[in-house]
Amino acid sequence: MASRKIKKGPSWLEVGLGAFLAVILGVVLGAAYLVTKTVITAKELPKDAPANAIYYLEGSRNTTSSGAAEEARKNFLAGESVDVTESEVNALAGDGAPSKPAAEKDKPAPADKMLTPGTINVRIREGTIQFGCPVDYNIFTILGTIIVQAKGSFEKHGSGFVFVPDSVMVGGCQVNHLPIVKDLVLSKLLFSHPIPDDMANAWGKLGAVSIEGSTLRLKMQ
């Protein structure tokens, strides 16, 4: 009598591994959808804004603030306490960012670079500071731009003050509850441009940092 082959189904390990991979794939696809979800850029939140809409509210940029911003920078580097407005902070941020030649400003991200952060923008309102910037991406020949933004305040850690975010978003995806991802987003995308040594040295001498209205108050020790 010929022996029969007993067909075996997948083991519990295989079933569990398949379920795990399905969950991971679902999370990745869900995150990708949120990251690429449309973010509306505006100066103020509209009164009739849809509940499910995601907004990026930009801080003011005023070209007339550049003179006052430069004066505040000189005083700060000289060891003086200074108050800087939202517009003045943005003037300094714009001056400190690497600039593109005029012919390259409208070009997409370089083919050999997947992510290219733009100039940072600062918004200071109601005791909170927000940092944001557009990031051009070029992933497998798919080109586009996403908005990265983080809201929070400054706290003293060790011998200096650091930005502590309450919210970090990449497009429409919240990442502030993912420590490793959050840290990579902050260091590689939002704060990718190094702070000049003289500014970093002066910042290390601060005794207090506070936000009042749309003004950042920097008090030396």
C-alpha cells in the first residue's frame, strides 16, 4: 500500500511572522500616506478651516527688520541681553542659511540627494516657538516637497538651553512619540544647517530664555 504524504499547513511561527510583516507594512504605508498628505501653508488659521485639514502657519518675514536683527546679533555676541521679534529671528535665520544661485532656486532636489532642506522659518506666538521648513525629496525619481515643523519651548538642560518640542510633524505625520525618528527629523532636516561658532558660544552664556507674545527674550547670566 502506497504511503500518503500528509500535507502540513503553515506553522504558528510562520503565521505569526506573516501577521507581523503585514502590520509593519500597514504602518509604513499609513505613515507614507500621512507624510505626503497635503499641508496648507498660511499666515493665520482660517476661521472656517476644515477639522481634518493640516496647516503650516508661517512666521512673519519683514525685510525692514534686517537692520534691527543685525543690531541685536551684534549686542548678543557682545554679551548683552536682547529681545528679538519673530521677524528679526527670521531675518537672522535667512542670513545664516546657505543660499542657492538664482538659476538653481526653482530646480528640484539634486538627483544624488534624497532630501534637501530649505530655509528655516520661525513663528513665535502665545508662549510657543515653531520652527518649520520645506524639504525637497527625490526618492526613486519621485520628486516633491514636504513641510517639516516642530512646536515647543526652550528648557535648560545641563549647562545650556535647548529646544524641547511638544509636536514634530513631517507632512501630516506626527513623529514626536517616536524618539529615534524625531531626533533624526530635528537634526537632519529641521536644524541641518550648523549654528555659527560665535552664536553658539554666546548662547551657552544665557541665564534665561523666555517667550512673550511674538518676542524671544534672551537674558545673559
